[in-house]
Amino acid sequence: MKFLIVTIGLLAALTTTAFAEGYYFVATVGQTYSNLCPSSNKLQYGCSNTGDAGEFAGGYTINPNLGVEVSYKILGTYAAYDNSSSGTDGAATSNTKAGAFAATAVGNYEIYKNLYILGKLGIADIMINQPSQNGTHTATNTNIFYGLGIQYDFTKSVAGRAVWENLGAVGNADTGESRMSMLSAGLVFKY
């Protein structure tokens, strides 16, 4: 519920200022790191601990040091492999997919001409979807998350950004539980 209220507030702010100077769009690619695994039986299952990630965000710069963003994060696919001697050695038995909607405050401070340190603090609604032989296991976590990064303004309308984010604990007993972080880099397009 808190996530919905914050998201509606940020969308209202973005909608009313969408055509004003300060509006921007962000597209990134990267990697997530987690130990999501459908089983605690590590002798039978081996699990990947990285997933390909990406983010699409719309934002608005409130003042030179503060902005807000609403985003969708693709948090990757984590595969579980059967290590038993049943003849399916190494075959992926499950693919856990993760994604999130997020509302974020972004602070920045210029440390050198056109080079900024970024700080992110937000709330994310993280969804985990894991098909299995017994049906699909799902988990939803609403987490406060934070991140640190850098941004370099190439021009007045295009910047490059690299950010590390700690998304907190994700999953449940059915999907496996783990902490998740994301490292991403991409472009910011300012309007």
C-alpha cells in the first residue's frame, strides 16, 4: 500500500511537469547478484547467483541536487541445476525470474565539472516467479532500497550513469530467500 501511494504521488509530479525542463528518461543494463534457489538441498541443486538486469525509468529534477524517478527493473533469471545422478545432470530444472517497480529519490553532488556522485533511496515492489513441477511459486517483497553511483554529463541532454543498488531481502520459503544487489550502467536522456 505504501508503494502504491508513493508511486501515485511521483507519477502525479512527473505528469504535471512532463513538459517542463528537468524531465528525463533512464535506460540501463547490468547484473544482479543473489542466492535465490528453490531448494536448501545444495547437494542436489546448484544455482546460479547472477542474472542479467536492466532498468527503464522516468524522472524529474526538482532542483540541481534532487530528483525523483519511477522505474521498472528487470532483475534477471536465476537457474537451478539438478546435480543428482538421475541422468539429468546439469539440466536446468527451474528458472526463477525477478522484476520490480520502484519509486526513488535521487540526490547528486558535483565533484568535478559535469561529474556527479549519486545517492538513491527508494521503495521497490519486487516480484519473484518460479515455475516448478508442483506449480508456480511466487513471492512479493516491498523493500526500502538504497544505491550509490556516478554520473557524467556528456552534453546538456545526454549523460552516462553507473549505479550499485542494495535491494534488500527477496523471496520466501517456497522460492528461496536471499539478499539481492544490482550493478548497472546506462544513459540518461534529459528533456
